[in-house]
Amino acid sequence: MKNEIEEQYKYIEKVRENNENKNLKYNIFTMGCQLNENDSEKICGMLEKMGYSSTENLNEADLVIFNTCCVRENAEDKLFGKVGEIKKQKEERGTIIAIGGCMMQEKHIVEKLHKSYPYVDIIFGTHTLHKLPEDIYKIQEESKKIDDVIDIDGEVYEGLPIKRNDNIKASVTIMYGCNNFCSYCIVPYVRGRERSRKPEDILNEVKDLASKGYKEITLLGQNVNSYDGGEGYKFSNLLYDVNKIQGIERIRFVSPHPKDFTDDVIEAIADCDKICKIIHLPLQSGSSKMLKVMNRKYTKEQYLELARKMQERIPNVVFSTDIIVGFAGETEEDFEDTLDVVRKIKFEQVYMFIYSRRVGTPGDKMENQVPEEIKHKRFDRLKELVESQIVENNQKYIGTIQRVLVEGTSKNNPNMLTGRTESNKVVIFEGTKDLIDKIIDLKIVSEHMWYLKGKIEM
Ligand code: SAH
Ligand code: SF4
Ligand code: F3S
């Protein structure tokens, strides 16, 4: 494995020689979840070592990379549209086009690319991201189209260069893949089986980030709490160890699975002062019948019981969640169960999705699909409930003192600063720039649906 990465460093060097004094630019387009964002940071790390510099302007790019997602349908149209758009530019200036990520693990998508977009240069998958330097070198030298997608599970590669998007908050992938096969979901098919990084590799990465001044770490995986560091070292052990690292002030993690939320993980969250007391607890549906069809391995009652146990053990804990509406067979009664859980838990944040059929998953083959119209109506009803709860929740913040990690100046108002509470709410306030990257106390003075306004207490 190590040799594989050393090999790629040699290709990085060769491409860098090819690119010398050419001032070449790349443009990257990332879809999907934080894991993909983190992969893109590695792609950018490799590209910059190869002598490419980043540009926001697609027209001046010599290399265009798409890092794709396929968890829901709309991404496909978006990708094909964009790839179509750059055809002319490719003809005019020889732009290299590389497409990678989850969607490339789907055979029907790769076939469509071959057929309708034959000018794409490189297709790489989720298990071959690290070989991008070699792929680019081969395109430069042989200009032969490259398909570098493999179906077997990739290894865990360490030591790739990385260029991070932010200098206060950073993501650290701790495990790859998923073994759960929820019946609606494509992820296990495109990301392969679970494999965890070694504890020392993760801890060294976090220490390195701390030494560079990072304050907040998000541990990433499709299933973080089934992390297995070997020799009995579990997710809870990792939480305790990350919590000890000096300089890091906040720890978050996504996504845990309710079925793996063992007591030791709950204890660790309660014990570790740096772990943010907002827990993402993906519900998907509130109906025990639907949860069974979805292969989620918990019931409505078990979910509520888990939330209750956490509330009991972790003072002031709050939750965020993911919900799918309109999965195959969902009745009005099932949907009411979902609303019921939302009313009971009062989530801080709900990521809501309309079920999207994915080729190759059991859900796609089920015959009792819910008509689009009904799915949309249910989605709107859920959204209405969630938004009314957000206002209600926000109001509870008014008058309280919140610890806020200051992230920078507000995009909409450069005279204001912006930061986040431990519960991940955006707070806008007046202050001087030296506060950026500090954690400060703010008094919340008003709420505005998607953000709160705060004031420094004198
Ligand atoms: N591993 C994570 C989630 C990965 S995908 C977890 O288990 O929570 C992120 C979210 O996308 C899922 O939680 C689910 O709510 C949603 N999702 C997955 N497949 C979907 C589909 N086919 N249609 C609509 N939403 C989907
Ligand atoms: Fe998909 Fe389920 Fe795995 Fe999450 S746990 S990635 S929803 S199969
Ligand atoms: Fe999408 Fe792949 Fe993430 S399918 S949600 S980018 S793991």
C-alpha cells in the first residue's frame, strides 16, 4: 500500500515536470456529502503538487475534475449538463476532463458517458482516487482515454497530499464504506465494505491539524460509530483520544447509525468536554414498519428510547437528523409516525429528502412505489412542521449566552462577523477581526430563521 502511494508521488513529480512554467489551472466541481468534500481536498492536494493552481473560472481551466455523488437522482442531470457544456472548450484548448466519485461506480452511468460523451479523458472511481497522478500523466503522454474504476474494495491509503478548504474547521475521514445495505441506498454499492483507518494515523492527522491552528474537527464516515481500529479499539476509544489533543476545541462526527449507538459511545460523549452536544441521529422514517422495509434495524420505539437515554445521560444534548419521505409502501399512517417523532424530538436540524429510486437497490425493485405527487405533498407537510419547530427552537436561544466559534466575516454583510454555536447554529454579530478563530461568549438577541443575531457582552 505504501508502495502504491510512493509510486503515485513519482507520477506527481513527472506531471510537475511536464507542467513546469505553463501556469496550468484546474477547476473542481464537488457533489455530495462531506466524505466527497474530503476526497476533493485530497484531489486538490495532488493537483497542486503537480503544479496546477485552482481557478473558479471554468473557461480558463486546463483540467476539469468532477467528483460525483449518486445518492439521489438530480445529480445525474447536473453532471451530464456540465460535461456537455465544456465540450467546446475541450475542442478549443484541449482541456483535460476527469470524472470521479460515487457515480462512476455505476456501470450504466459509465456506459452513458462512453456513448454520449466520448471526449471525457479520465473516469476514476471511489477506490482509485489516489491514482489520479498516474492517470493524468498517461493522458499527457499517450492521450489515450482512461477508465480506472474497480469494483473490489479499495485499501485504506495514507499519506496523500491534501489541500484543505478551511483553516479553522477540518474533516478527518476515519472509515470508508458501509455494510448496512439500507434498502433505498446506493452507498454500499459504490463505496464498498467498511474499512477503518488505524487509530494512530487518525490521531496523528488531528495532532497535525491542531499544530496548524485548527479548532474544530469533524470525524467522518458513512457509519462512524461502527469504527473498528483493531484489537478492541472502538469509536468510543477514538473519541476519548481525540478529546485529549491540545488545541482542538470542538469535535463533531457524522454519520452515526442508531443501531451502533452503544452505551460506551454515549458515555464518551458525556465525558468528553470538546464533543459538541448536538448529535446527528438519522431517523429516515418514524414508522417501525417502514424502518423494517428500509432494513434500518431499529423500531420507532427503540429510536425514541435511544434519544431519551442520551438526553438523560448527556446534559442539554440536542439532535439533528435525516428523513426520507415517500419510500416504497409508505402509507399516510407511516408518514404520520414520522411527523410524530419529529414533534417529539424537536430536532435542531432536519435534512429532508424525497425518496429517489436507485438502480440496483432493493427499494427500486419494490412494486408499491409512492406516486410522485404524494411524495411531494408529504415532503411539504414535513417541511412546514420542521420550519415551525425551527422558529420555536430559535426563540429559546434569545437571551441566552452561547459559546461561538468565530469563523470569519459574514458573506452578506462584511461589517459583521459570523460563527457557530456548539449546536451548529449560525450567529451573526458585530466585532473586530481579531476574534476570528476564537471561541467567545455571545448573548443572543434575535432570531432570523436560518441564523441568530448575537452581541458581545461587555
Ligand atoms: N450513512 C449515512 C447517510 C448517507 S446518505 C446514514 O446512514 O445516515 C445521506 C442521506 O441521504 C441518508 O441519511 C438518507 O436520508 C438520504 N438518502 C439515501 N438514499 C436515498 C434515496 N435513495 N433517496 C432519497 N434520500 C436518500
Ligand atoms: Fe446508506 Fe444506510 Fe449505509 Fe447510510 S447506513 S450509507 S443510509 S446504506
Ligand atoms: Fe453521495 Fe457518495 Fe457521499 S453517493 S452522499 S458522495 S458517499
